[in-house]
Amino acid sequence: MQTETDARRAGGRLAWAALGWIALVAFLDTFAIVPVLAPYAKRALQATDAQAGLILGLYSLANLLANFYSGVLIDRFGRRLPMALSLWAAGALIALYPLATTPELLMALRVLHGATGAVFVPALFALVGEYGKRNRTGAMGSAGALIGLVALLGPPIGGIVARDYGEPALFGGVAALMLIGGVAALLVQDPPRAGQAQASLHPREALRLPDLRRVYLLTLAMTFMMGALTFALPVLLQDAGYDAAYRGRLFGLLALVSIALMASIRRGRLLGGALGRAMLGVAFMAAGALGLSLLADAPQAFWGVAALYGVGFGLVFPAVHLGAFEGAPDHLRGVSLALLHAFYSLGYVLGPAMAGVVGAAYAGYLGAAFGTVLLAATLGLRRTR
């Protein structure tokens, strides 16, 4: 009996190690590659500014659209095998980046690459929720902290590799790590789940649940405000004469605050539970967005803006994943998490685009207004349950 228990514990430790590795590499393609991709496309493929922008944006658009079917896939066929196949596909597609000879070919690879991310990311968080049933709050926070670590270290490491060894070496290295991630996915067993025989796996089933609609609104508010920040903050600092290194330190502060907060919250009922933490986080981000425009003429104060954003993101990111997992019936948890990432991508598409329309000086006002409206809508749904 003791031997069986020890075997289960060893299997659990192996699964957690594999999930930790996947959490690290799953976002590495975004944080390490994206900062160098547009300059590479312009230099190596003679892409125009518009084409370079499309090369970056098509990933998020494809990811957004693919998330409407990927949840059905991982709920019907399990988490492990779809996650492994999608990680291998992502690695193969990244390895093909240096072989693209025209901007259009690289765009096509980015579309296919974006679609693969719609599978392994929700599958990862579904497994984190299922394996972390004794403390899902801590499990989601740990996964978020690992992703935050990649967000902090990925851009500078990617930039150094691209500078010293060239972009093809960076693409090849990230591709190899993704392929190893696919192997790690095979080390994770799908936990038994009730309700697998349920026939209805359509995304509209998840959208009918008030708790999930609230989670999706808060996710959209979070990523819209983050998107507005990523557009406006560099522009405002550049106009004020600050260099790229200074801008990087501000985003580094945001990431560090988020990581510390996500790693420290371990109790499910803290700050009103997952939904309460997500709403509080959106309020912090809205305050930061407001400060971004109010303090546009005092860029030294942007350290406070970055800290507010860091607190907000650190509260919201793990909380909405936990809410999407626990707010869905067992047979719809993959669908629920995939829809969460559809709204996640939508915010990152709309935020920079709309901030660009109103201009960097007013992007903070726009983000604060958008976040406040969605926060109010979330409270409205709460009252009408």
C-alpha cells in the first residue's frame, strides 16, 4: 500500500514538474520572439511597416478565432495529447520562420502558429486546475508567476541571442524548447473527470453561465488596459527623451510586482475569492491607466503607474483562470478556459488599436473608462444572479 502511495506521489511530482516546464515555454514564443520579429521582417524580408504590424497582429487574431473551437477539442479528447501535439506544431512552425522568403509566407506561419496556442494554453490551465484541487488558488498563482518570469526575462534574453547569434538562432532555440515541452506534456496523465459523456460542448453553453460571463468581462478589461499601456507608455517616454532601457525597467517593475503578488496569494477566500480579487485588480489597473494620462507631463511618476498595473495584473491573471475553471461544469472546463483566452486575445487586439486612434496622451483615459465600464457591468451581472 505504501508503495502505491509513493508511486502516486512521485507521479504527481513528475506531473507538476512537467506542467511547470510547459508554463515556462508556452509563453516563451511570445515574449522572446515578438520584440525582435518586426525588425527582423523589415530587415530580412523587406517588409513594410504595415506588413510588419500584420506579422505581429495576425498571431493574436488567429489565436482569438481558434479559441472558439480549441476548448471543444481538449474537452472531448483530453488535455494531454492535444497539448503535446499543439506544442510540437508550434515548435515546428517557429523553426520554419527563418525559411520564409517573403512577408506573406511569414504571415501564413504566424496564423498557423497563433492557432496552435489556442490549444496548449487552455489545456495547461485545465490541468493546473485539476492537479491543484487541494489548493487551486496557489496552483494558478504559481503558474501565473512562472509566466510572469518569462515575461520579465524573455525579452532581454531574446534580444541578446538575436544580437549575438542572429534571429534564426533564437527561432531555433525557442522551437527546440517547445518541442521538449511537447514531450513533457506526455508525462502528465489526464485526471479522471466526471461528465465526459456529455454531448453539448458548444461554447455558447459556457457563455450562458453568469459567473463565466463576469470572468470574461474582467479578462477583457484587464487585457484592453494592458494593450493600451503597451502602446502608450513607450510612446510617451520616447517623446519625453527616455531611452529603450528606461522603458524596459518600467515594464520590468510591472512584471516583478505581478510575480511577487501571484506567488504570494495562496488562500482561495482571500480578498473575497477569485471574483473579488479580479474586480479589485481591474480597479487597480483602471487607476494606473488614469494616472498614465493624468501624469503624461511628469513621466517620472510612471513608476507609480507601473506599480499599480503590476498589482492589478497580479491579482486579475490567476483569479480569472481560477474563476473560468471553477465556474464551469466539469465537461466544459476546457471550453471555458479557451473562451477566456479568446477574450484575453481580443483585449490585446482592441487595446493598442483603439489607443492608437485616440493617441498616446489620451490612451490612459480610454483604458480607465473601458475598464470601469466593464467592472460596472460585472457588478450588474452579480446583482441580477
